Amino acid sequence: MSDEKVRSSVDAGRDPAAPVLPTVNPNAEKSQPEPATFHPAVYIATWITLSSSVIVFNKWILDTADFHFPIFLTTWHLAFATFMTQFLARFTTILDSRKKVPMTGRVYLRAIVPIGIFFSLSLICGNQTYLYLSVAFIQMLKATTPVAVLLATWGLGVAPPNMKTLGNVSFIVIGVIIASVGEIKFVMIGFLFQCGGIVFEAIRLVMVQRLLSSAEFKMDPLVSLYYYAPACALMNGVVCLFSEFPHMTLDDIYRVGTFTLTANALIAFLLNVSVVFLIGKTSSLVLTLSGVLKDILLVFASMFLFGDPVTLLQAFGYSIALAGLVYYKLGADKLKEYFVQGGMVWGEFGARRPAARKLLVFGVLLVTMFLLLAGLAPRFAPETEKKFTSTIGKILGEKGA
């Protein structure tokens, strides 16, 4: 269950808004990471950048650009992913590992399709949420995904209930409750959509663990996308046909821009590719910690780009939730070990390059102050903030046209 964030459209970790599908066998991790061509920081930075970009991009299209067709956007992402994975399978060797998976029609109908249904539902609910809630608040709510997965594991009989584990994750729930109480722009329908997305995502992850847990069904996220994307695109397309197509016109697409929609789908697909490299070149631990860092950065990005207010009560509650999440993922013993190792590395770095360490500390403080001031800008300098966001919107609009 520690790897339930290995997935994606849209986090759900996976962000339900980004179509990044999970590793089909989350328990079949590589024992030793493959030698990295680049420094691990390159893979981490690339994944965080792409994951954050998908979420912010989706929010801009669905809310700021008034393209209120989230199911169509999800269907478009999955159709684009289907085309790209089919292309890569035929003309490259990237997806050759799919040949090792004993995929038959019976297995596809028994496993891929049911799991794909819940994946589609999580994507639909996740994208609907962006019409009502801020990116910052959505990220705070997503912190409860491990709790939902734990309860789904117990409910579906995959593992027996454990009160100690439940106590460990209770801090996540408490923190999110505090953050929800402090939310200024709370919309109940958006909150319910996000809860639905988290529940469907949790059920899907447990079904993956139960139905496809053997070594012979081991798949990386890109091979997983190869099998899931066509089924999910078809299911989402049927829902879209009866729900959004009757109200949709070509003018809606032209207003956003075909270039913008293509770029959006391409970034979402590249996110799947980056997950493969991040897991293969680093480890699941790195992915977990990178996910926490990404969520924090997204909260600041939401404050800066969309002017979403974040109260001190929310910040306090979210800090509790993140601390509970890290503790649940790593455990007390691992945390102590990493703190000791980190202190030693930090001390050695300061002894070797004292000036560089001081410069790094100053840089972190400077960036933190900048982000905090940017988050307060909508409240204390609304005219400047509106002018900035308007300029960004015009630039994106011109590129889309």
C-alpha cells in the first residue's frame, strides 16, 4: 500500500486530474534501482514539474478558460495516450516489456475492464472538482488517499483491520479536517466530487493489488497505460456522449485552442513516461517524498497563479496531514534513520563548503518569502495580481489560437 501514489490524469497521490495510470503490480518493485544516466535530482525535478503542470494546466482550462467540459478533457487525454502508446509499441522498443505479460481476452475483461471503470470514475470526479475548488484545497484533500486505500483494503478483505495502523493515519484525517474548516471558498458539491474521486481511486488501487498481484502481471506505468487507456477512453467517451456533447460546440474548442488542448494532452502523457524513469532510476521512497514536495509546491503555485487564499488554519491543518502522511509511509524507525543520515550529510557539506551552505539557506528563505508574499498578493494587492494573471491568460490564449 505504500506505493499507491504510483499512478495518475489527473494525482489522483495520483492526482485524479492527470491521466497517469499506476503500476499494475505495486508490490513488484525492483530490488535495486537501475544505474541512472542523469543525477536522480533530474528525474525528480522532471516528474514534479510535469505533475504540477498537468494539474495547473487542467485547472486553467476548466476554470479560468471557461471550458466546462471535464469529462471531454479526460476522454481526450486518454484517447491521446492510446494513440501514443500504440505508436510507441509499433515503432520503438520502449513498450517491449508488454510481451512478457500473459494478457488474454479473458484476463482483460476480468481485470483490466473492472479496474478501468473505477479509474474512469475517479478521473471524472477528479476533473469535476476543478470547477468548484481551488488547487490548494484539492491537494489538501488528496492527502487522505492513503486512508481511503487502507479502509478499502479492509473492506474488500485484502488485509485484516489493524487498529494501530488506523491510529497512525488518524493524524492525516485530523489535519485535513482542520484544513477544511479553514477553507474560505468551500463548495460542498466540489468537496463531494473530490471525496468520490478519492474513494473510486482507493477501490481501484486495492483491485489492482488483489487481481493483478502476481509477478507475471508486473507492468510499469507506461505498459499499464497501453492496456488501460483504450478501455478508459471508450468508457469516458460514452459518458461524455450523453452528458457533455449535447451542450458542446466547436466554438468551445476553438476558444481554448487546439494547440492548447494538444499541449495539455502531451504533458499528461509525458508525465506517465517520467514516472517510469523516476521509479526505474530511483526508488519508491524517492517517489513518496517527491509526491509530498510536489503537493506543497502546488499549494504555493495555486496561491501565486490563481490567487487562491490559504488561511493560517489551513496551513496548520495541512502541515499536520503531511506530517502524518510521511510518518505513515516511512514509520518511526525509518524517519529517525533518515534524520540522522541527513544531519551527517548536512554537517559534512557545511564543513567542506561553508559558503555554499549559507548561500543555500539564504536561497531557500528567499524563495519561501517570495512564495508567501505572492500568496498574500490577492488580498493586499488585488489590482496588481489581477493584471498579472490577466497577462498570463492572454499569453496562453494567444498560443492556443
